Amino acid sequence: IKKRQQDVVRFLEANRIEFEEVDITMSEEKRQWMYKNIPEDRQPAQGNPLPPQIFSDDRYCGDYDGFFESKESNTVFSFLGLKPSLASKVSVIWQTFHGILEILRLNFP
């Protein structure tokens, strides 16, 4: 999980996409928001979704596998709902739940 987290953060930093880390360990409301806003067809068969889960405002982008595939195919900005030249603010929301569980939530000005 930590390697996936670092991969996403490194990408954001390398592409100068501003982000903010928010710990939702203590926020049941934010944790429930994450679970509720992952489309049913993208939910795991058992247990909770694995990190990271990526959102653009309230639009679900995908999980780490989707992020990685888009990075490999050079379509990650599209995956994130961004234009490559558009400066954006990204909030990285962290949760500790049997290890580190994170959500990326993109906020546009």
C-alpha cells in the first residue's frame, strides 16, 4: 500500500499538481463518503476497497490499478480528469485502517 501511495504522490509532485494530505482516520463521515461514492460495480467482492481510491470532485476516477494503467499508457491526466497544462489542486486524503488506506480527491478551483 505504501509503495502505491508513494507512486501516486511522486506523480503529483513531478507534474506540479498541488495536493493536500488529509487524515480521515478519525472521521467516520469521510470514510463512509469514500465507501458510498465508489460505484457498486467497482466495489470488491469482499471487504473494503483497497487503496488508493481516486476521485475528481465527486466523480470516481478509479483505483490504483486504473491509475497505473493510465500512467503506463500516457493517459493519466485524462484518468484524473485534468488537462496536462491545467494547474489543479489535489487533496490526498489518508486513512489508517489495518494499514494505510488513502483516497485522492481532486479539487478544481
